[in-house]
Amino acid sequence: MDTDKVKIIEPTSGWQLVDFKELWRYKDLLYFLTLRGIKARYAQSIMGVSWAIIQPLFTTIVFTIVFGSLAKVDSDGMPYILFSYLALWPWNYFSGTLTESANSLVQNANMITKVYFPRMVLPLASILSKLLDFLIAFIVVIGLLIYFNVVPGWGLLFLPLLILQLLLTSLGIGMFLSALAVKYRDVKHALSFLVQLLLYAAPVVYSTTAVPEQYQKLYILNPMVGVIEGFRAAFLNRPMPWDWIWPGSIVAVIVFIFGMFYFRRMERIFADVA
């Protein structure tokens, strides 16, 4: 046998970087797993992709009635339904990716134990498959902007940066939770109510200005604070709140790097305990 053509796959050890070249070689697998995730979500569903609009829209209506009309929560002078939806739009993507990616390794245990491929493909495919819901939900944003006669400003140019921050945060936490869930199955049960609690740790139903000033320096370390307030500013033609965005951006990068290293460190035990 020609040993030059034999590749020996050994388990990783310690804290290692992701082999992005190897990940790129498996781009077709990533594509098909992403496509499979989209199809599985809407298989045998009467409403189909309409659920990507129905869920955030009806949640926004409930928030508008409870927090906007009854509780009279300040919405910074904008219609509460628009104020709320522009926050729920990125938040639903974030919360959805946490659930999907956290369960991605456990749900695909048969693949992990039978064939080799970069394990990071699984949480990455879960996160990419949710982008379709994110894009479809944008239709409601267009409708609300037209209804309230709001014209977005130049802040839309920074929208890709906000989406990148959203993706880094989702992928970083998703990789960490997926690796943790393989060893500790409690993660699946804890995540369901943890996501609900995190909703109120982000300015979804209220504005960041409602947070007492002495707590804002700590509060804006939450990457979703800058993302949500940035989305509002971009679509409502308001100044970009960079003081709220850049601290969360730094945290998002740190979370992504930590999640990546932790995933690689735990990768060697996936096939044993999955």
C-alpha cells in the first residue's frame, strides 16, 4: 500500500483551531444538511413557510396588546408593533438557532458514529437552515414600514455588520451548547426555559434607554442588545447606537472563538458518548 495516499484520522486534543480547509472540502455536505433541515421543518405542514411569518407576527401582536397598550411600555416614540417586531425578527432567529444547534449532534448521533466528517458541519447547518425563516420574516418588516410610512435611512448600509454579529453570537453559543449537550443531556431540557428568560435580558419588549444608567455598561455587553437596537435604528432612520453596538461586537467575537475552541476540544468524545 502506498502510504503517501493514506490519511490517518486521529482524535483532536487540547484547544485547537478549526481546520477551515477541511470544512470547505465538505461544503457539499453542509449544503445538503442545510437543505435537509429546511425540508424537515416544513414537511407535511399545511402552512409551510408561512409559519416563519405567523409566529413572530402573532407574538408581536400579543406584545403590542400586553406591553404596548396595557403596560404602556415606552417605545421611543415609534409605533409599538413596529418597535417590537424589529426586535423579535433577529431575536427569533437567535433563539431558534440555539435550540436547533444545541440538539444537532445528539439528533445526528448515527452519522457521527458511522462516518467521519467535520463535526462542526452539524451546528453550522442548523444555523444556516434558519436563515430562510429570517429572510421570509422580512416581508412583514416591509409591510409595516409601508403601513406606517417609514423610510429607512443610510443605517441600512450597516445591516450586514449587525447580521454578522448575530451570526457570530448564534454560532459561538450554538457550538458550545451542542458540544455540551452530547455529554450532558440536561442541556436540552434547560434550554427551553433559558431561551424564554433570555428574551427579557434583551431589549425586545422595552428599549435599552429604560435600563437604569448605572447598569447599562454591563447590560450592553449582551451582543443582542446592539443587534436589536441597531436593527431598529437602521430601519427607522435613526442614528446608529454605536455605543451600544461595539461592546456587544467584541463579546460576540469572544463568544465565537471560545465556542469554536470548546467544540474542538470536546470533538474527540462525540462518537463515544453520542
